[in-house]
Amino acid sequence: MKLKIQQDNAKPHVLPNDAEVVAACNKDGWAMSINQSLQSNHHSRTVEDIVAATMDAWNVVDPSMLSRNFMTLQAFFQEVIRSDGNNNYKIPHLKKSMLMAQGKLPECLPCDRSVWADGCSKLSCVDFDNLMSTLQVEVNAKLDLVELCNVMEALNIDDEADDGFTVDVMKILQL
């Protein structure tokens, strides 16, 4: 008998290869194997590799799964609005499989008028100009880091050639 432990992608969870998790899963004769995600199984080096891997991944996606996931996402949005942005809500059971079997899975989940009005009210209080300015600063910082990484990759350093020259990258970056 196989027992699969699957974690969602929430940050409080531990890594699947965490020493305590592995020890607990191997206790009393149990055996644990870790399934790698599709992303971990593909190592792309060029844009063409990335495009090919993306196309391959999309070719195996079940469209009905996307429809069910999108319906769940819409329900979560409503629950987040109802709970004032907290995550202390119950996951709604939408009977998606039954609706799909009957051919009645909606493309758009109905939203209660009061939830919609509450969401609009909350959004009207947001300073979007400030949010965009903050986002712009963050994106520019990330782009600077990408540019630095590209320059460092282009250095083409030979690990075997030791000319006595060392560089303290952390010192240069003032980290």
C-alpha cells in the first residue's frame, strides 16, 4: 500500500526532503518517495527549450481540469472578499465533478451582489498609484539583478584555471 503526502504550495509547509519529514515517513518500515514536479524534470538552457517545454506541458493539460480550477479560483476570490482579505475561511465545496458530469459546470461562478459591492468598496480605498510606484521599484531592482547575473554568466570563468586572482562578489555588491 502506498501513502502519498501532498502539500499545497503555501509557504508555512516544509520541503519534502526535510530531515524530520523523511525520518517520520521512514519510521516503522514505511518508505517514502518524492515525486518531482514537471518543472524540476526539465532543464532549459535556451528560449527555444523553454518554449518547447511549455508547449509539451500544455499538450498534456486536461482542459476540464483548468475549468474546475478556474471555478475554484473564482470561489476563493469571493471567500477572500467575505473574510476581509484573511485566509480564515472554509474552502467551498462546489460539486464540480457532478456539475461537469451533467454538463453544467459554469464558466463564470455567480457572485452575490453584496460580495461584489463589498469588493468594489474595498478596492475604492486602495491607492493604486502608490502600489504601482512600489511595484515599479521592485521590478527595477529585479531587472538590475537579472542584468548583473547576465554579465556574470558572460564572464566565462574557467574553474580549472587558478591565476591567484580572487573576487569577493559579496563585497563588490555591498551585501
